[in-house]
Amino acid sequence: MKKLLLIATLLVSQFCFAQKRFENEIKAFEKSDSLSMPAPKQILLVGSSSLRLWATYKEDLAGYSVINRGFGGSVMSDANEYFERIVSKYQPKYILVYEGDNDIASGKSPETVFEDFKIFVEKVKKQIPKATVAYIAIRPSIARVKIVEQQRKANQLIEAYCKSEKKLHFIDIQKHFYLPNGELMQDIFVADKLHLNQKGYQIWTAAIRKYLAKHVK
């Protein structure tokens, strides 16, 4: 009995820690919304640091109305946890999701990333049924080259799922970060060898704009 209580306490503590971990960032979004609430039916970016650090997203996606709710270090289950506070409240027309990179790096399996993404999609179906969801493929990096096969597996699972469902799309950006000989580009990252530099974001932007040009009317 004591062992069960200890396990339960640890699980509750971990859950509370996950909530507190991003609470300040989520509250900052809410404060910004209280000053100027974004209009509905925009494009919503939600996910981890590749979105949060995309400082030029407004210029890069000029011509589109975009809300960026990237919060660094997050995983797919965090996007689910804060869904009502950073997704459904905006009633977006399109949702571009970038999660999974940190999931795999923290030891989660491709299958877990896939299942968590399906939970996200079910939330969209229930709360924003007219919205279209596009999953931005997990991209490679020098820092995480050892898990690239797991990244690819997660991408494959999610891509197949997106092809089987209406209002679901897959943006395959992963392939664009490799040279013709199959080697990962070395000059597209900042010093940490994980996050993108300006050249990296140019590649990222080109793939996303190609998707938007095809699907966003």
C-alpha cells in the first residue's frame, strides 16, 4: 500500500512539475491576449522551440495572418495539456504543429509521439471541427543525429495517419535539410547544433510557404 501511495505521489509531482514548467510562458500568452486578442480563423503555429525561436515568422510568412504560440522545450503531450489555453481559444482555421523532436530526445518512442498527436487531433475535431491540422515533420539536427531513425519512424507513422484523415496534412521538411549525397547540412544550425540559424529558417520557411500556397485560401 505504501509503495502504491509513493508511486501515486511521484506521478502527481511529475504532472505538477510539467504544468509549472511552462506556466510562465502560457501566462505570458494570456497576458498578451488580454491586451489584444487575436482574431479567429487565422493560422496558428503551436509547438516547441523551433517555432518559439522563429523570430522572423511574420516577415517570412508575409501575406498570411499568423499567431505563434511556440513554447520552448515542449513535447506533444504539453500541447495537449495546454490545448484550451493556447489552441482552441483562438478558433484558428489552420493549425501548424511542430512537436516530437523533444519527445524522441527525452526517450519517448515514435509510437508515443504518434499516439499523443492523435489525442491532439481528437481535441481539434471536438473543439474546432472546421480547422485543418498540418504536422510539420520532425527535422534532423547535428546534436540529435543518433535519434534520426526514430525521428523518421515517428514522421512515417504520422504521415500515414494524415493521409488517411480529412483535414490532416503532413509537411515533409525533413528531406530539405540534406545534401544531394544524403549528408545532413552542417551550416544551418546555431552554436548548439540543434536550433536553426538564418539559413536553416530559410529552408524551413520555403517548405511551409509551399504548403500554405497550396492549401490556404
